[in-house]
Amino acid sequence: MVYFDNAATTGKKPLSVIKAVNRSLYEYSANAGRGGHKASIKAAEEIFKVRKKVALLFGASGEENVIFTPSCTAAINYVLKGILKPNDGLVISSLEHNSVTRPAETLKKMGVELSVAEVIFSDKEATVRSFERAIKPNTRMVVCTHASNVTGEVMPIEQIGRLCKDKNIIFVVDAAQTAGVLPINVNKMNIDFLCVAPHKGLYAPMGTGILIANKNIDTVLVEGGTGVNSALSVQPEAFPERMESGTLNLPGILGVGAGVDFVLSKGVEKIYKSELELTKYIYSGLKNISGVILYTPYPEYGNNAPVISFNLRGLSASKTAELLDKFNIAVRGGLHCAPYTHKRLGTIEDGTVRISPAIFNTKNEADFLLFTLNSIAMKNKPYKFKS
């Protein structure tokens, strides 16, 4: 299969990640921190090693700030619902994923004042001013995606982080599309909470998430056994145990560690340049196909993540994706769980087709994608395939 749906999850995992997951089941199949025997201690040591790698990659102050979660969505929920109270103000961007907008709407019903900062496409300074205008005296938290999963627009995270620090506001970044692709340093960028989807840019297994926490979380959504202070009737105060009740996903976490090793060995900068060059190549090819409507600007270094959204005139996004699938080409058609963005683009009724390359994609695969799309565009509908 030619897989161009890497913004959902990377379709090809490095062999080292697969080996790490397998090795965890063979060699470390014990409950980390839940016993004094050698197997349990060894499992805990392996998890600690991964925390150190993640802390190094994202510039965290220490490995204790690295919290493993079931997903990036879970990490976002832990922060929003664990900190915000009635009458607090929350500012989000107009490009947020449902992992932010849905809990934000729930909090709104509970008395949190929700404001939306309009993103000004291709104008970072204007976008920062938009966030500044959205901030009110009661604003306690700003949540912003690092890059749109629909348009690839990269947000001015560093500038927004500086704004939040100056105003003593908690800054939360959803790095689902950028962790492992764009450089991130939580301390230099004044990020208080970084939420990561390792199964994307870190090439880890699905069912893994990371929360890097530089501040406390008042209310814990999931409480229970942590392997420490078991005599206490309340949840421990210290990270990471405060946020990690229950048995950790050891195979997934060791897969994260191998994914981080892979990214560090390649270099985040090299990965980004490689993916962006292929994105540019595909974008230029799409412009030469009759009937293609592009919703993203030409991908520029530093301004765009490796994502392209488009439609073929006369075909729905889902139909285009379905036709490509008949040729074993995987893309995503629809709203991409980001209705805010599609309202901005005017595509809320049908969505768009999304192409998202990763490091393992090749120019030959891009040529096959473009050739197939051109064939579909030329024939358009009705378009018949052999069953």
C-alpha cells in the first residue's frame, strides 16, 4: 500500500520500534514498580530510560516531568479538566482539533469562559495579536495546536508562549502533528504543558500518549494504584506517579523509546526537510491537475507542517479517498476531527482530502499518487472500476 495518511498515524514503523515492542513482551513482561522482584525492577528501569530520552528530545527539566498517557487526547483532557474551574477563562485557537474543542465546550457548560483566537493564515504577527485580544482578566489558560492537522499551518508557539509568560497564563500546546517533525523545547518556548501523540511523528505504537508537565494539575481525573505510597488513601502529589494510576503500557512505552532513538538518529531537522520537500513536490504536481482545489498554501520551511488539503471538483472528499483506496493509496477524506478549521476554509459540509507524507514515503510513491489523481480527474464521474 502507498500510505499517505501519516497525520493520523505513521503507517510504517521502524524495525527498531517493532523489535522493542516484541522484546518488551519477551524480556520485560512484569508490572513496573509493582513489586520488589527483579523482573518488576527491570521493567521500571526500562520505563525510566524512556522518560530520560523524551525529556532530552523536548527539553524537559527532568524525567519526572514526563508522564505517559493512553493518548494525546487523554493528555489534553487531563490538563484542561484537571486545572480549569468555573469562572476561569480559556482561550483556544480557531484551528483546534476536537481533542481540544470538545472538552472546552464541556468546560464552558460548567462555567468556564471560552474565547476563540482567530488564526490569520500566513501572518504570525497578526495571529499573536489575535491571541492577545482574546485574553481577558480572568484568562487562566491558553491552548494552541502547534500545527493544523488540516492545513499544516504552523503556529507562532514561541511568541504565544512569551505572551502567556508575561501575563502569568498557563500555556498548553497540542503537538500531535509536530512532535518529532519540528523542534520543540518546552522551557525555551515557555510551554507549561506539552501534549504529544508518539504514534505519529515519533513512529511509536498506537495507544500511547505523552504529557510533559511543568506545572501542577490540581484535580486528577484517574486515581488508583501507583506503586508508591500505597498506604495513603489519597493520590500521591509528585509527578509522574500522580498522573499514572494503573498498569503502564510497557510495550507501547518501550516502542516510544525506540521511536525517539530513531528520530534522534535521523535528526528532527533532517526529517522535517525531507518530509517538506516531498510535500512541495506533491503540491506542485497537484497544481498541474485539472479540477484540483487546494486549501493550503505552498509549503514553506517553518510555516507549514507536511500536510496538504485539497478536493477534486465534482467529487466529494470521501469519494476521492475511496477511489484512491481502490489503487491501494491511503489518504484521508472528511473533516479530520477539526470542524473549526473546516468552517474557516468553507469546507464544513464535505471536508477535504488530506495527504500527509512521512520519512518513509518516496518520490516514486508521490508520482503514483499524482498519476492516479490525474486519471481520476480526467475521467471524473461516473468512474468505474473492476470489482
